[in-house]
Amino acid sequence: MKYLCLIYENEKNWESLPPAESEAIMNEYFAFTEEIRKNGKYVAGEALQPTATATTVRVRNGKVSTTDGPFAETKEQLGGFYMIEAKDLNDAIQVAAKIPSARMGSIEVRPIIDFSQEAAKREQAAGATA
């Protein structure tokens, strides 16, 4: 099953880190990514630009409006993600706990819906009732 590990932390903390410390953390990220690639759990992952580069899009009554920045002010911001393959939630939690930012922020782990499986279940159910 696929899980999305959303990485939240205070981006202001990154700005105040000495270069050697931020480089050490990034090296931890590179090692973590290599580890989950090797063990077959890596599906995808990316870091995001700071929230100052974000644009929030809304459509109301057919009109598109945009706002600079994130939707809500929070102490922690979404900074990146990993999509992983895990046998169950406990396995996904074990992987998420190794993400370096889990020590400074939080990692939200969410299962991904596989719509192809959902469609197959519906087709199978429809065939059983016919």
C-alpha cells in the first residue's frame, strides 16, 4: 500500500541554522532517501520551496481567485513529502520516524487511495449482482 509522508516544520528555523548544521541535516535526508530506495519503499519525494512562493487558488461561483502564500497561518509549514510503499500503517510509521524532520517538526502519514483498485471492486460487485 502507498502512503504519503507529509513533512511539516517551522521554515523559519531552517533560515536560522548555521550552514554546517543545515548541510548535516540535508546529508541525513540524502542518506534516508538512499536507504528507502535500496529497501524498495521509495515511490517519490520532493522538497518544496518556502511558503512565500506559494499561491492558493479558489474557485467560487465559477470565478478563479488567487492569494499569495499558504491558505492558513501555522507554526509549521509543509516543506516536502515522501510517497512510500509500506505493508501497513505500522510499517509506514516506522519509515516516517526516520525522516530527519521528525525530530524538529512532524510527519503526517496518510494512506493513498488506489482508485484502480476501487474501480475493480465496484466492477466485481456489479458483476456479482447481475
